[in-house]
Amino acid sequence: MFLLNVSTLSIGQEHRVTIPAIHFSVPEPSITLKELIRNTVTHQIMLLSESFEEDIIADKVNKQYLSESDVSRLASEGKIVINHGDHSKDFLTVAIEKAISGFEKGRYKIFIAGQDTLGLDTNITLSKTTDVKFLRLLPLIGG
């Protein structure tokens, strides 16, 4: 088993943790970045569901993986109010789609053992314990 220690950090807003660090194991020594995102979001939601209701979980997850329309709307309003997404899909599926889309559109970066990652199909070789950071990039108000 290969242990992943995943933490999130947002740059461009007050430093507060919306999603606590998570730790999970995967059985194989390599994983694609897309699968890492899927696993991370799944484990984040599992952890948050131990303490919060779905609307609060949605708010925390959406703040990490905002859609482009949310970013534009929030920038024009100067506040963070999150749309909970497409209610015709299950919550986990929507959250994973937002996270993958957010990475593709450059809303956040992922660093593995201190190294920047490239594309979703990038194959990542894991050590017995691997540190992963999701770095959320937020535009600053006024520029």
C-alpha cells in the first residue's frame, strides 16, 4: 500500500482551511493525476460527511473547485456565495467533475513531493508515503 498525505491551500484569500488534510492509501505504486483527483475528492467528501451536512460539504468543496461561471460571478459581486451545481447528478459525481474541470482550466495546481504536475493523464510514481498539495489560485479583488 502507498500512503498519500493530501493538503489544500488557497492563495489570494484569507488563509483558512476549508477542507482538512486527508490521508489515504492506494494499492498500486503509480496513479494518473486524474485518478488522484478522483480519489482525493472522494476522500475529502467522506471525511467532511462525518461532521457536516451536504449543503456545508458542498460549500467547502465548491470553494476549492469553483467553476468558471462561479469565479466570474463572484468576482463581479465581490463575495463568495456558491451554487451547489447540477442536482440531477449525484453530489460526488458533480464534485469530481468540478475538480477535474478546475485543474484543466488552471484554477488550481497540484504538487507531488514538491514537484509541479502537468496533465491529467500524467502517470505519477508513488513512494511509500507521498505528500500532495492542492494549491487553489484565486484572483485578488481589484486586480
